[in-house]
Amino acid sequence: MSKYEVNIKRFALLLLPTFWRRPILATLAYAMVSPLGYLHTRFVLFRRDTVYRLTHNGQVCYLRAVLNDQFDPIERRITITEEAAGAGVLMLHKREEEQAFLLPTRETGRAFIINRRGFGGINGFDFWVNIPISLYDTVDVSRLRAIVGTYKLASKRFSVNYI
């Protein structure tokens, strides 16, 4: 038994003297400790989430596990690669329109992205997060970027690809 597994209702009942352990007084004791039970439940959930975040780091296997746990827990199809050769579709975000759209790549894994400064290409990234195209509508890209930004190294750059 863990030291955080406490049955608050049972504990309140055990603190009552034996001659007061009647249904009405037990119900009153349960009502008095119900806020404590709520706080205890929130604490246990916070502790579980914190332990999960601390046990996962920026390694590729852990980052892939975190992304699959969040966005594709059943089939676990999200992958992370260091090259874009397997990327079929890249996501291009236009700042002016605040909108993203998909851009097909060539067989070499290179895409032509034209911006104000000219050709951008895809060689400026250190790793790619590959998401199946079937998850295009279900994955919140801003949340995905926040999760990857939390776990990745500060000097690494990434791109989100749909395959």
C-alpha cells in the first residue's frame, strides 16, 4: 500500500468513538471530510501527472511515447525521424492568414516552400514529427508543438509532417 492511498471516509469513521459510530453521525462525519477527500484526489492526480512528466525526457523514445499517449493512444502511429525522406506531406503555416495547409513533397523528401526571403526548403530542421494523415483533424497542432517544445532540447528545431 502506498502512503498516498488513504481512504478518507474510513479514517473519519475510525476517529469517531465506538459509541458514536451510528449511521447519522457517520454521515455527518463523511460530510465534514468530503472537502478533504476532494483535495486528496486532486493531490494524487497532480502527483501522478508530475511523476509522468519527470520520468519522460527529450530522448526520442520518450518523446514518441508522450506524443502517442496524448494523441494516438490505441494505434501509436506517431513517429520521430531525423530525416524527411519518408514524409509524404508537409504542413506549411502562413503567418499572414493564421492558417496552415498541407504541401506534398517530392520523392527526395524536399519541398519547395516559397516565403519572403525566397526558397526555404526543409533542411533547417533537426528532427521531424511524423503524424498519420488520418489524424489531421484530430490532432491539435499548437498543443503538439507545446508538448514537443517542453521535452526537446532548446537548440533543436522540428517540423510537423503528415504521412
